[in-house]
Amino acid sequence: MSVDTLPAYLVEGAGVQHSRRDIMSRPPPRPWRRLPMSDAESADAAASTAPYSNLHAVLASGEFAVTCELGPPRGPDAADVRTKAALLRGYVDAASCTDNQGAALKMANWGAALLCRQSGVEPIMQLSCRDRNRLAIQSDVIAAQALGIRNFMSISGDSLVLGDHPMAKPVFDVQGVQLVRLLRRLRDERRTAAGDPISGDFGYLIGGAANPFAPPYGWRPLRLLKKAAAGQEFALTQMIFNVERFAEWMSYVRDEGLHERVHILAGVGPLKSARMAEFMRFKIAGMEVPDHVVERMRSARKPRREGLAICLEIIQQVREIEGVHGVHVMAIDWERMVPRLVERAGLRLPRPLPDASVAPRAAAGAA
């Protein structure tokens, strides 16, 4: 991380030793005082705050949001996506359609997102920096907007060496923060990544990932701070098993006031087996699975039931943490478990269904 990209309060006195808590507790520079707006400016501001999507409306209302992951199939199986969406309808506010998750070949993110939308579940379309350059990403966003997709999520993408095409070349023309900035510029300034004007009404919520478990832990909120400054509006975190570490990260997030700028959705998910717990612990970068969780899975007579119980406990714990605005359920290839999780966690049911009144004009003619 370059000194040029750090907040001024971290650069000043760089040679002085500070504790991590001391550094992270200092407030970032405050924005300049705004002058009173004219009536016309007030009307424009009110219009700009209208929700872009159902998820946006739920978060803006203060409701505890529920999203989940929807994994596209490996082949051209539209029925697979429609079946999963039918299971999720009424139980989640949006489903995140992954983008070649695990660096393995899957149906394209926009195809799964469109099928999801047609099935009555609002999609979040993931955009991986790994597989496309900025031209291809913008082209996908324009097409998705024309088809009525209103939520996008910037991700880096899993390492190709972990997937089924290790010989493929990663792109990374832009990184996560740059992609967030590109999305905001396209939406708010009507300008492309090349700086050229572009016509049309773009309307979408901008999200991204957040990982509280990647060292150095005390500096992770600064990553979110940069994304918030770039325009990120919601964050889906890495799957949580170490609640204590997550609570510590959230304390830093609150110190920076980021919980008031970015909607934090805590990542949770049910384990299926002790082997799955051990794989996540040792093979997935930035994932923390404590010893007691692994031991519970090893000693369980019915591992899947135990994994579900652990997930429910974690949901209840993260709901008590100030600044958490929802949960993001990652039931990997186990979408049929999501309704049971939502019901047993005591989350509000039925969930608010997508409303055509929140659709941006760009999506008004979409099927």
C-alpha cells in the first residue's frame, strides 16, 4: 500500500510507533461543509436517493436484509437456475449470481442473473476483475442494465490455480477499488472508463466484498474505507466462523463511521462435513475456521445438522453487533437449505418481493 493512497492522519508522524487500536480509532478527514441547496438541487437530490433496486429499498428502510449466493450450473441448464430461484423466492431480498466461482467454468453471471430475475428473485450480478478487462466489464454492465439487473458487486475472483483451468491467464486490468470507481462513474457521471460521455439512464446499487479475516487485521477497514470513497454502497463479507474476530473488525468499521456509509451484510453459511471445515480452514485464503468449530463437526453424528446449528448460532451473534445491516447466506450447492435457515433464524418472513416501482428508467422496458 503506497503512502499516497493512505489518509493524511496515517501519514503524519509515520516514524512514531502506535498501537493498532490507536491508529484505527483516529477519525478520517471530514468532508467540507455543504452550503444550503436550492429547491431545484433539493429535488435532484431527492430523485437521486430513490432506491435503485429492491435490495436498496430494504437496506434504506433499515430492515435487516437477507441475501444469498446462487451458484450457476456448469452447463446450459436454465432449469437449474429457475429451480434454485423458486426455492429462494420470498426468503431473500436478492441472490448473488457468482462469476465463475472457485475459478471453475460455470454459466455466465449475466445469464444466471437474467434467469434469476425472470423467476421472481432480484439478482446481484458479480463482476470479477480476474476474467475481463474494463471494456468487457462495461459492456456487460450496459447489457445487464438493459435487461433490468440493478445490483452489481465488484470482486477480485478466486485464484485460477485453484480451479479447473489453471492454464488460463488472469486479466486484472482493474482491481476491486478501481472497478467500484468505474461503476460509480458510469452511473453518476455518465462517463466511461476512458472518460467519454455515454447516453442512457444508469441505475444500480454498487457493492463489493469485504474480508475481516485477511491479515493485517487492523488495516482491513482501510480497504473498505477506500472502497467507500470510490462509491461502494454495500459489502458482503467473507463467511464468518470466528465471530470474535468479526466483532473486532466491526469495531474498527464503526470507529471510521463506515457502518453509516456502507451497508454491511455478514457472510454466513452451513458446513456439510468436517472435511469441508478443514478444507476452508487450510485451503481458502482469508478464511478462519476456529478449532472448536472443526471439533464440533468431527464429533457430530449428523454433520449437516450440526453445520446448520452452528450457522444459526452465528446468525444470532452477528445480529447483535452494531452496524451489521443483514446477513449473506452462502450455502454452497445447497440452496434448498436457505429457506430453512431463514425460518429457524427468526428473520422476517415473507421477505419484501421486488417492486417494479423501484426500477430505473433504463430497465423499464426489460422483460
